[in-house]
Amino acid sequence: MDDPYLNELRDNFQGYSNQLKKLKKKLLKTSSSEAQAKIIKQIDSIANKMENNQKQSVKVIKSRIKERKAKSKK
């Protein structure tokens, strides 16, 4: 399904994934517990964004499917 909004959501999700990879490397390299706590908070924040992104993607896909079904019935 080629949809500009879904493509944008997919790109955002990929960006979040890349940020998580960088933060994971940063977390493994640091030995400061304060820095680790800060990084973990960032990871949690990105994980929440990813979850919301996925929920929105599901809603949009379901909506697009309903639209297609409605068009095909007409």
C-alpha cells in the first residue's frame, strides 16, 4: 500500500530504530550510572514514540482498507 502518510510513519519508525541503535552503543560504552540513567530515559521515550507510531499505523491501515471496501461496493 503506497500511502504518503504511511510512508512518513514508516520513515519515522526507521529513524527511531536508528536512534535506539546509537543509544544502545552509547549505553554500553558509558560507565557512569548517571549517564546510563539518562540514556535509559531517552530509550524509554523513543520506545513510547515507536509504540504510538505503530498504533497510528494500524489505525491508518484499517481506515484505508475500509475506504477501499467502500469504494469497491459502489
